[in-house]
Amino acid sequence: MRRIVWLLLIAGILWSAWWGITAFGIRTGIYTWFEERRTEGWQAELANVGLSGWPLDVTADIAAPALADPGTGVAFSASALTLSAATWWPGYITLSLPDDGIALAGPEGRAQLTTSAAIAGLRLHPGTALELERLQAYAENWGITGDAGDLLSGGPLTASMIQDQNDPQAYALNFDASAVRPGSVLRDALFVPADWPVTFDALRLSGDVAFDRAWDITSVEDARPQPRRVRLERAEAIWGDLQIRFAADMTVDAEGVPEGQLSVQVRNWRDIIALAERAGTLPPALVPQVTRTLETFAGLSGNTDALDLDLTLSGGLISLGFIPLGPAPRLILR
């Protein structure tokens, strides 16, 4: 019995020592990372890092973090962030966001993100690069507010990014948001009718993207990996009678120019024209011409209320059959 007690005591001491080493490493790593960002010209500040969670977890409470990247003009600040990692492998990380909001800023303006029960689970590959194997995020409720008022809000939101075991540069992407509600700013900007539904019926995406390199710590510190192949199984938005669905299979070159196929399905497309005209993005003089053109395209599928188009992206252009429609968008992550 005495031997068992001594073994348990020694095991407890060793485990506590390991927990202390791991906690010290995480705390030092956080301070070092912020210091390295400052030497690169970032604004990178934090008040302190508190540690807890013994014996099974190491929890780091980062007080008042603030980051601003001068290269992209993107900035972030919060009252606190909580990182929790398993003691036996600190590469399994859970990030918890504060309920009192996160301040965001970028070239397009400023916004406040508020969430409820928002967490993100990261699974990182062992090694100094901290290559991302899995990212899964969830928020019970969320909202985005700009300087002019409410922009977007919604109910439960789930998102994931999972690395392909056979191709480390490829990731499966999934996104599903419930009860997404455009705020007063967006509704006013789009001149959405008062009787239009308050929330989207569905907003979801699934597919996979192969990048030029795997996502790791340098994706935050230096430059984002760039897409090289995009397979979009389904992306859809359903808002009242308006339904939009996309599917795609494209390659992307080093300049961000896509090549491949894009399928677009739009139900009740006339509602989009009406919204665009009221919002001022489509001049009234062009409405008859655009309507006739889309009626022609819709008639190809036998239903003039629905567009079902197979588009080709080639040579930097988008075409419907032999008809060029305009330049293809560049797919570049900043």
C-alpha cells in the first residue's frame, strides 16, 4: 500500500511539473508572439496572461488583446480572449470569445461583433509550424453592428475547416447559419419592402478548397494561403421567395484568375432586379433591357421565373456559351 501511495505521489508531482512547464511555455509563447508582431510594425498589445485549469487543461486568459496589421489595415480588439489546451498536447486548443463584443476595423470601416457562447476548436499538427488540421466554430447567437447601426445578426452558427489527410493543402469547408437577419442599415440600403421576411430561411455552404500551401501560424503572421482549386458543392441563400444557389469546379492561377465551370440557379429573379432598382445600383433606364435579357436566359430552361445557368470562366472572362458576360472576379485572400 505504501508503495502505491508513493507511486501516486511521484506521478502527481511529475504531472504537476509537466503542467507547469506546459503552462509556462504557452504563456511565454503568447508574449513572444505579440512581441514579434510589434517588431514587424503591427500594433500588438495585451494587459496580461492569467493561467488556470490544472490538472487536465491549461487555460490562458488573455486580457485586453489588441492587434492591427498595417499591411491589410485590419484591426481587432477585445476585453479578453480565453485559450484552453489539453495538458497532454497543447495543440488541441479551444478559443472562447467574450460576450461583451469584439471591435473590428478594416479599409471599409469599423464594426462591433457580439456573440453568445461562441467557441472555436482548433486541432494543430505537432511541430513548430502549428499546421491546421481542423477548425470548428460555433456561436449560439451573434450580431454585427456598424457605425450607422445594425448590419447582420443571427441564431446558431456552425462553421468548419478540415484538412484532407491525403492532401495537406486541401480543406473541406462547411458553413450553416440559422435565422440570419439583415439589420436596419442593410434593409434601408437595399430598400427592402416592409413586408419582406425578417430573416433568411437558409444560408449555407459546403465544398472544398486546395490552397498553394497548408494553413499554419505563418498564415496569420505573414500572408494568407491562396486558393488553387475550388469545388463548391452547394452554396445557397433562401430569403422569402428569393432563392439563389451556386455550384462550381474551378482552378485558380497565381494571379487569382479562375478557370472552370460555375452553375447558378435563381428563383424569382425579378425580385433581385426590383431590389437593385430601388437601391440605386441598377439605373431605371436599364431595367427593361436587363429584364428582357434575363427572360431570354430563363426561357432556355423552360421557366421564365427561374434562371438556371452554366457559366464558363476562361481567359479572365465569364461566358454563357459563346456570349461573354464580363470579367471574372479575382480570387485572392488578403
